[in-house]
Amino acid sequence: MAYYDLLDTPVGLLFIGGSADGLARLDFLNRETDALASVTRLERLTGDTATRGGPECHEVRRQLGEYFAGTRRTFDLVLAPHGTDWQQRVWMALRDIPYGETVNYGTIAARVGHPTASRAVGAANGRNPISIIVPCHRVVGANRDLTGYGGGLERKQWLLEHEGTRLPLGAPKVVLAPA
């Protein structure tokens, strides 16, 4: 059985989705109507009909609430992201980036055994289906610039600042637009 829920957060509305295997999706939504597309994608991935709510959603909501309150730095959830072997390796490496720290794409490429695969790491990073919990926001450009983020650079900046990450001097201030 697949499950899903919506969670309003300081960085906007999040879609939580998973199955008996674990959490499979944590998507940024631009509006609540985007949730239908996320439910459809989740049902395709899991092969199950998704039901809103349930105990699995409660635990994800609780841990994300603690993260946004500043009392949680790591997550203790069963994850079940769907992706290629390469993507899975990159996503596992992302989970090793400590709270409040950043690394560049080249560092992740080296950690997964392919030091010249920075662009491939960037592509896998961009397909991360479990934002925040698999912290792709902690990956920055070689010169520490904020580079692409599926949720938008304003969310990436907010998440990094929330974690106490020092951004480079002169980095443009990006403002999170109200939902």
C-alpha cells in the first residue's frame, strides 16, 4: 500500500510519499494542485494505489517538523528512492554530508569512485527524489556558488542558512517568495 501526505513548511508545501518499502518521494510543490501529479508518479513507481495519511506519514512529518524547528540534524527514516545504480550511489554519498556543511560535485564524484564524473553527479543530484532528507542542497559549485536546485535556489539558500552554513561573501541574497 502506498501512502502520501502534504506538509506546509517554511520552504513551502512538501509532498511526502512512500510504500511499505519506505519513503520514496519528498517533493516541493508550487501549489496544492501539483500534489495530483506527485500522487500519480508515486502510484506508477510503487504499483499501488496511494492513500492519504497513515503512521508512516506521521513519522516523516514529525522528523521534518523537528528539522525545521532546529532540533533535528539527521533523519532516521527507511528510504526507498527509485533510481539507477549510479543514482543510488550518488544519493547514498549525499546522505554522508554532515548537517551545516557543503561539498562540491567533484568531491561527491571522488567519493563514489569516479573523480572525473562531476557532471554525472550533478545529473543524479538533480534527480534526487527525497529532497532535504537526502541533502542534495548541501552540494555547491567548485567555487562554493549556489548552483541549480530542483526546488529553486531560494529554497536551497534557505535550507543552507537554516543549517548555519556560511555562504560565500558577496553571494546574492535570494528571497523565498510567499506561497
